[in-house]
Amino acid sequence: MEYIMCLIGMGSMLGIMYALMRTSTKELKKLKNKPEYDAITAKLPDNVTLGKQVLAKLENTHTTIEETKENQTLYIAISDKITVSKEEKNYTRVQTLVHECIHAKQPKKLLIFHFIFGNIYFFSILVITILTIFHIIPNTLIISNILLIMAILFFTVKLYLELDAMTKAPFITEKILRENTSISEEEKRKLQEGYQKVNEKAIPYSVFVMLLNICIPFAIYLLIAGIVH
Ligand SMILES: [Zn+2]
């Protein structure tokens, strides 16, 4: 019964958050789908060159930039490397690149802790769920509390790292655009307007998705523990 109560509580909390967020994947996709803005950013340097410009702006001399075929721009803390896709043509590519470059400036120990602890959290849930199914763990309530503490700690670190990157990115993007001479002042203004609209929706949406990704495995464990015990 306790597990079902926890599940209802978690579901209600996520439901309220979703309602307050007042945005959806569909709406966000629509905001990102702006061919007019894509045409403006096409005049800017490619992602690798732009990434190097951003790193220089942030006075980061240690991080390397590597091109990838995958359609994803990502900072990997362990190798201190940003992988960028040349295929990415959407206008949001500039701000995404800036976002990842900001991650590269964050405390390295915290980034590595986030990566390792995140893996430990998801792996622990998997192992504990299997042990619970086979009745190997006698007191699942204590284990549930330990997992909850782990989830809160992981979410707190993730939230700090992401909010730091998401809130700083618009200012750095503005500086990068201002220094670029290949697009007009009017085009820069249009892009800034586009980024502002995306950020208004994308920041709360990203926080919600982060929370959802951490809660879902925990909710599956609670459900199984509730059925088994
Ligand atoms: Zn990020």
C-alpha cells in the first residue's frame, strides 16, 4: 500500500508540474521549426569553427572539438571534448553549441561526479529491482528511501549544471552574434527573438524532462516492489 501511495504522490507531483509548465514537445518543435532563421544561421561559420570561437570567448584553452556524424552536439567531461554535428542546420545550433561550451567551463569534478553518480543511480535501480523480484531483499522500504535520497542528490546536481548552462547561454550567444559580421543587425535581432521564445518554453520543459527521466525508473521499481510485497 505504501508503494502505491508513493506512486500516486509522484504521479500527482509530475502532473501538477506538467500543467504549470504549459508547454509540450509539439509546441517546442514548432518554435524550433523556423526556416527563415535557419537561412540566417546558414551564413554563420560551421559548427566546428563556431565552437572554437565560443571556446575562445569563454577563455577555454583545454577543451577540444570533434566532428561527429551523429546529429547531436554534446560535451563529454571525461575526455574534455565537445562532439559537434555538421549536419545540424537548425538555427538553435548556435545556442546549443554555446550551452555545451558553458558545460566545458563548469567544475570538472562536479561534471564527472554527475556522470558517475547518474550511472550508479540507474544501475542500482536495475539491480535492486531484479533482487526485489526474486525476494532477495527483505526490507524494500529502507532501500526505497536510499534510492529516493540518491534520486534527489542526482537531480540537484543535474539541475545546477543545466540551469547554469541554460541561463548563461543567451548572453554568450548574444556576444557571439554581435561579433559576427556575416549577418546584418536586423538578422541578429530576429535570431535573438527566436532564441528568447525557445528559451521561455525550453528551460521549464528541460527541467521537467530531467525530473521525469529520474522518476520513471524509480516509479517502475516502486510498482514492482508494491506487486511483489
Ligand atoms: Zn546541458
